[in-house]
Amino acid sequence: MLPLNSQTKTFQEDPYVQQKRWTILVILNLFVFMATLDSSIVNIALPDISKYFQLSIAKTEWVVSSYLIAICTLILFFGKLGDMFGKIKIFKIGTVIFVIGSLLCGFSISLSWLVLFRIVQALGASMTMANSQGIVTDIFPANERGKALGLVGTFVSLGAIAGPSLGGLLVSTFGWNYIFWVNVPIGLIAIIFGWIIFPNDLNFSHEKLDIAGSLLFAIFIVSFFSGLLLGQQMGYTDIRIITTFAVGLISFIIFLWVESKVSEPMLHLSLFKNSLFSLSILVGFLVFVANFCFNIIAPFYTQSILGLSPLSAGFLLMLFPITMSIVAPISGALSDKIGQELLTFIGLLVMVLAQFGLATLHDGSSITLVGVLVAMLGLGSGLFQSPNNSLVMSTAPRSMLGVVGSVNSLVRNIGMVVGISVATTTLFSVMSAKAGYRVTGLIPNRPDIFLEGMHIVFIGSASICLVCALLTGWRLLQSRAARNRHITRQ
């Protein structure tokens, strides 16, 4: 690890960092990919894990849920810690913890141990997720920042969407343990290069930890997620679920009150006074909700309705991340030249068309049509994500890049869980209404019932994207009006 010149005040002024900035980005993205991948790759292995431990699928769902809950609980805390003690230092510690957690997960001898080691894994993942965007914003000059953040967004989406197909390949070839062990050799290589190449941190906020805010936020996240996930099994009218949501709501209100009163909060609420930041965060959250409606419904449709094998369905759905991985860097580079607002607007319009197209599919739809719509969704997401990430990070003062990056990652992860919950709750509610009894799975020989539920889910997700498009269209008009006023004054 090479120190910076003592006279250097920013990474952008240091020749060594600028020479190595793209190598640093590759190492960052490896962990961004693995951390995000591990939120979705486990789903495909749940049947094998439940057989191995002789448990029901409902119980093994906690292998997925515990990871997401732990990340969302800790991510703001580690963003704040990154601003205080150094984003690179916290990131590097997180890489080691993540790899250790991945190794231990594969050796688990019971569900309890597996859930515990998943939380260890999430501890490391949240440390890397919280600080990666802040590090990128720190080391890249403004004219390359959109391209760099675009690549981060690409690896986030690749990790989130590629999980089912990659996980299916690993489970069918080697066994469920390897969905965790695959992280170890890749992670060790990235750790070695990271510790050699990464520079020392430069910026520290010198604030105190907000213990009360951290605890209240943890209570809110755990209550909110537990209510969402358990409500699908027990029903959202169950008094225990209502109580859980009430605890979450009360703790969130108290959290906001505490953060507005303390001098050094975990989350500076003043950030949300910036309309550009608030709008970009809100739209980013809603897009992840919409995309994960697709992510949870598409495998059922392609396999159970179209009759594709898991491998064929996986290849078809890979059109989403493949298209996005091609488009996102181009979109990021373009945003550096023509501005972010126009690209986010165009991206969302493409997503609206794709989602409404998905709502018209049926049991006789051609594979070609499905592939075109999936690729369109990837195209729209690629056009949107990179510029939107750049907009979010551009609003932050240098001393708060860790917190802003962690907020961006937090809403992404919450969007994943909310999207899955919205999709499954809507799907099974519509199916239950049409079937005349409570439905919690596919009904043999009744594709029409599933398709009706699927159509409502995709109409809902298309409507979410339409709202986002209208919001970003307004943002585009406001931005152009502000630019015109500035030119007039000159």
C-alpha cells in the first residue's frame, strides 16, 4: 500500500492514484458484484439446503432474509464510519470479513450456523457497499465520474440479476456449498491486490458515533423487514405482523426526531433538503422495486408457463444483465458529456415500454418476443442507473461521501426486498381471488390464473416506472430552466 505525497490534498491531485484509478475500480467492483450476487444467488439453492438440513423451505428463507436485513441494518452505520475513519480502511476490513463469512457459510452444520455466518458475510458486504461509491467519487475527476459510477451500477445489477442462473450452474455441478465458496478465491485475489494498490485515506470527518440513531435505525429495519417477510406467510392482518410494523414505524419516527436534534447524526437529514438528491434517491428506490418485481416473476413464467428448462430460462433472463452491462458504461460516459437528466428520462421511458410489454405476455408468447422485452428492460436500466448514481453522488460534500453512498446502497437493498414482497403479495392475492381460495404457489394445469396475477404485477411495475419517468421529466425541465436563467444572467 503506497502512501500519498504529504503535500497532496485530494486523490485527484495524486499522480499515483490517477495512474491506478481504473485498477482500483476493478477491485471495488469485484466486491460490489459478489456482495450483491449473494443477495440473490442463494434463492436457487434453497431446495438443496432445505433437503440437506431436513427443513421446510419457509425456514430456509431466512438464509436469504438474514443477509438482506443485516446489510440494511448496518450500511448507514458503516457509511458514517467510513467518513470518520476512512472509506478505504473500512472497505478493506469489509473485504476480509466478507471472504471469511463466505468460507464459513459453506462449512455450516445447521441452519442456525448458516444464518449466523450469513450475518458475518453481510457485515463485510455492508462495509464494502457503504463506501465503494464514495471511494469512486473521491478518486475520479468530474469528467470521468459518470463513467466510473456507471460501471459500479453495472456490477450491482449484474450481481443482482445473475444470481439465479449462476447459482443454478454451481448447485447442479458442485453442490450448494459452492455458491459461498466461489467468493473465496476471487475475494483473496482482490484483497491481495487491494492491499497493495489502494492508497491511504485522506479525508476524515472527526465526528462522534451516533449510538442512539444507529440503534433506532436497526430496530426500524429489523421490524420493517420481519413484518414484510413474515406477513407473506402469516397474512398482513395478523396482530403480530401489525404490531411489528407499528414498532418499526414508531422507531423510525423517533429516529428522525433524534437525527434532527443531535449535533453529529448518523444521517444528516439536511441532505434531503436538496431536491435533486431526494428525487434521485426516491426514483432509484422505485426502479429497484419495479426491477425486482420482474426478477421474482420472470423465472416462474419462463419455466412453469413457457416450459423452458432452468438452464434455458437462465440464459434467456441473462439478456437483462448482459444488455445492461453493455449500455451502463456507455450511458455513464455520455452523462459526463450531455448531462444526467436526459439519459435517466430516456431510460425510464424504455423501461415503461418494456414493463407494459411484459404485461401482455401469455402462454403462447414467442421466446423471441420475451427476449426482446427482457433486453429492453436491461437497456432502460442501463441508461438510467449510471446517470442517476452520478446525480446522487454529485450532491454530496466530500466529508459526507460515505454516508451518501451508503444511503444510495441502502435504498437499493430495501427496493429489492420491497419489490419481491410487492410482487409475491400481488401475484398470490390476484390468484387467490380468481381461484376462490388462498393460493401460495402455482396451481397445476391452470396457467390462466398465474398469468392474470402476472399481468397485474407487471402493470403495477410499469406504473411505478411511469411515475419515475414523470418525476425525472420534471427534473429535466427544471434543470434546463435553471441553465437558461444562468445563461440569461451572463
